[in-house]
Amino acid sequence: MRPPVLAGIDGSEHAAAAADWAAREATLRGVSLRLLHASPRVPGTVVPGPTLDRLHHLGVQLLQRTLADLADRHPNLPVEGTHADDAPAEALLTAARGAGLLVVGTRGTGGFEGLAVGSVAMRAAAAASCAVVLVPHRPGTFANGAPSARSTGQVVLGFDAHRPVGEVADFAFSAAEARAARLRVVQAWAFPAESVSSRNLVVTEEDRATWEDQEVLGLSDALRAWQEKYARVAVGTDLMLLHPAEALLTASQSADLLVMGRRTEPGAAEGRLGPVTHAVLHHTRCPAAVVPHAG
């Protein structure tokens, strides 16, 4: 049995957008959807029993409403809900060990106005054992009380031909194939450091063309195995003479999904996000997948 898609909910519009995205993703994958709500007990505080019961009851009600809403819009999708007394990040990370994908909103009910990505979403993206998709909620995403899916038919993959990562490429190609979408592979590049210095500020067109041709050939060679494996996926490549974060944000402005990698540290109790992934998550306007890999 294939592992389910897991989505965290907390009553916020961001979480509702994430749950809807997760339902559509589970349908594409042909797997079940599991919803998780967490309402932790705060250590060191004395909360009356009736209050704890009330908080638990409100969490159960939220789960039931969300389950009923998703069942109406996705009648053939198996959906279940669970409630946890742990802190949201811990509850999600624990549940994610049995999931094929974790989906969270970029923000929850906490935080402050103007915060791009909340602490729970960032920790999930940095430490989950499975791939994590952060779903932003944009004004206008909801119409008549129901989320609206506006597909652009494009998946964007952040790629480095010099250090290709199989897990990340497989995730992106598979996502494009499931959506019958075009895959846009983006690689940022820079002039060779040894060829550009403070004493040599001029780059000729001939040198630039030579370096770019080398990058194009390297990218084509690095992608060949995945293009053969996913022959039905239409692939386009973009070499951008930009900082990697800027290149990904530019390319993903009209994408359905942006896919990036996160290197896992052997033996580390907690993962961490690289500076490029961290910057992109704070500014992207499309759902962004962070795929852990050991490379």
C-alpha cells in the first residue's frame, strides 16, 4: 500500500489552501489523504480539565468540517483525520515518517501580519523525512467559500548539472507526468571565477558564448537519463545568468509547482535549509516542494 499524502490543518486560510492542494495531489497519486490537527498542552501551565476538553472538541470539529468539505469536492478520495496533543511541528514531523508527502500552508494561525512563512512550515521543510510542499494562500484563491485551482500546466525544477540529484529530479519529472504538464528545468550559472577578476572586468561575447555552450551541453547530458525514463514529459531548459534564488523565483512566477532539494546531514537530529531554498520559500507565490536527498 502506497503511503498517503499528509496535510496539517489549524483553521487558517493558509491551511485550508494546503488541504485542498493536498487533496488534489493525493488524487493524482492515487493514494489516500490524511489530515492532522494539533492542539498542544503548554508545558508549565495549569489548564482546567473542561478547557482542555473544549480545545480538543474544537479541534475535532475542525477536522470533521474539513473532512466533510473535502468529501463533497473529492468524493472518490479516501480521507481520514487525526488529532494530536503535541506541538504542531513535532506532530507533523512524527506523522510524516509514514507519509509519502507532507503538505502545509506557509503560515498558520500564529505569527504576525506580513510574515511570509511561519516557523512550523519552515521546520517541516527543513526536517521532515519525506518531501514537503509549502502552499501559499493568495488573496483571491478562494471563491464562494471554495478553493479554486488555477493550473498553468508547468512544473519548475531547480537543477545543477554539476551535482545532479536523483531524488529531486524524479520528484519533479513524476509531478509533471502526473499533471501532463511541461517541465521547465532551471539552472543558474556564473562566469568561471578564474576567468573573471577585479583585474579583468571585460567579458567578451565570444567567451560568454563558449561558457554558455558548455553549460548547455552539460545540462543536456545530465538530464538525458530522466528524459528517457519519463519520455512523455515535455522538457524545456533555462540557463540563467542570475543568483540561483532569483533564477528560481523568476522562472516560477507562473508555475503550478516549484521543486527544490534539501541535503540531509548524516546523523543529524534536525535538518536545515540552504540559503537558496530558504530565500525562495519566503518569496515564492506558487506551491514549493522541498525534497530531501542524501547527496
